Amino acid sequence: MPKPALERMRDALAMVAAEVSRTRPGSAPFAVGWATVELDRAASELASELGLLPSAFVPADESETLGASCRVADAVLPGGPALAILEPSTEGRLAATLARLGEGPAAVWFHADEEIVAGTSATRPGPFGPERLLLGGPVHGPHRLLVATEPGTIRA
């Protein structure tokens, strides 16, 4: 019997946080991205797992880095991280992640430090503001993204 979505999210967040602590000591992700092939269904299922209404997931800017349409629910995961639901909008990184791993945790976002610019992609728009991909990770994810400024609560 497969694990419930929330349990998989918690496991994935712990795994990704442990992996990132080796490369970014003291950092904790402020958001986790959940890959899906259907935003409406995923919003309904994840909202149910988290005890929320599906409307808690609001449209956000696309992640050009991942090639994904996004919906975000702020501060809904244990410990306070936001949850972004990601659906491919291009044949990009997120599509590769879904093809390789299926639906589930696929990305994490961290606040950027000024000292960490080497080893990152170009800055592109994302659901939490301008983002950079930390290079060197697996092509299929989990994708690690840095956001230059703290995210606001107002989404376009």
C-alpha cells in the first residue's frame, strides 16, 4: 500500500533538507514543489491530506527554470514551508522529473545568500520571485532553487 501524500511530502522534505545541509549548512527550505500532471486534481488531493480547502492553492507566476505552471499554499507544511504544486508547461526540467520519478516532491526553494552565486543558473522568474537553479544536482531532481529576496504573500 503506497504512503499517503503528506507522509511522502514529509519524508521527501527531510531527505532534501539532509542533502542540502551538506551543501548549504544551516539552510532550511522555505517551500517545497510537488510535481503533478493535473493541477486541479493535485490541489484537491493535497488539500485533503493537509486539512485545507483546494482554494488554499492560489495561482502563482510560472517557474521558467523548471518549465512549470504553479499554484502555491503558503506556510502549510510542518515547520512552516509553503507548498507549490507544479505542472509542466514546457518539455523542461519538471517534465523530465515526472517522466523519471512520477508525481511527488520535485523541488525545494531556499533564500539566497550573496555569497552563493557561483554554481547557479541564470536568474529567471519563478513563483516566489526571481530564482536560480543550484547546478550539479540530478537532472530529474530534486531541483534546488535559490530566491534572491524573501517571498511576499501577494501573487500575480
